Amino acid sequence: MDAVKMMEALHDEVRSGLASMLDKGPGSEEAGEVWASVKPLLLHSMAGEETSLYPYLVEAKGAAPEVTAAVQEHNHLRDAVAQTLVHERDSDLFTLALRQVQAAAEYHFAHESRTIVRLLGELSPGERADAGKRFAQARQAELASQQLLTEHRRASQVIEWAGVVGSPRLAP
């Protein structure tokens, strides 16, 4: 699948889930079920971007500055998600933390649309499909690990992975 379409679909799914939780009342059982699916979706997608899409863009487009900013935003989102883990779901502090997740996600999605998605859009259809395949594989690996990474990632580490992931360009 095309990497741009995948990212946009994930953004929409997270937006919808967060809005649904706030509409249902974050302390409700229904909202808890939604958060149980949105939280890993968000965290695994960020990890998948960092291990596949971002190194791909560093290598293909020289996008180190854009990747650095995106990883910093991911870390801010991780901080917000971590705050939801320390509060009872029916508390005002949980609701506040959830609103912080929503605000951080919206900020990141808007920035990512202007930078990362734009850069992906500059790739050929075949390269976008390859990036999408790598992203899907990385997300599946993250899901299989059953770990929810809430620790910060260093942008320099993600940029270094560009050479490890393999060249996104086709051989001449």
C-alpha cells in the first residue's frame, strides 16, 4: 500500500478514536475499550515510522531535519501517553492527559502532513509502495513485540538507521 495513504488512514483512525473517547466520557467502559486499541495503534505506528519510514526518507530525500522534528514530536506524544498511564481513567487528570495526547497528536499530524507526507509524495509510486510495505512490516514487528515504547528515541539514532535499513533507491 502507498505510504502516504497508510499514514493518512492511521492519522484518521487515531483522531477518530480520541474524539470518540472524549465524546463517550474518558472514564466510561466504552472509552476504555477505545483507548485499549488507540494507544497501541499510536505507539506502534510511531515506532514503525521511526524504524522504517523516517530512515527511508533520510536516505532518499536527505530529510534529517524533518525527521529530527518528527521524532521530537513523537517523544512529546509519548510523554502525553505516559501521563494517561499514571492516572485513574475516571479522573480529571486522566481526561487532561488524554486532551494533551489529542493536542500533541493533532500538532504532529499537521506537521507531518506538511513535511513527511509531502516528502513521501515526491517519491515515485513504486518508491511510495516500497516505503508503505516497509512501514507495514515495521508496524507488524512492533505489534508482535507487544511492547509499548513510551521512552524517548534519539533523533540521531533514527537518522543512523538510514544506512542500516537499506537503500530505498533502485539500483541504477
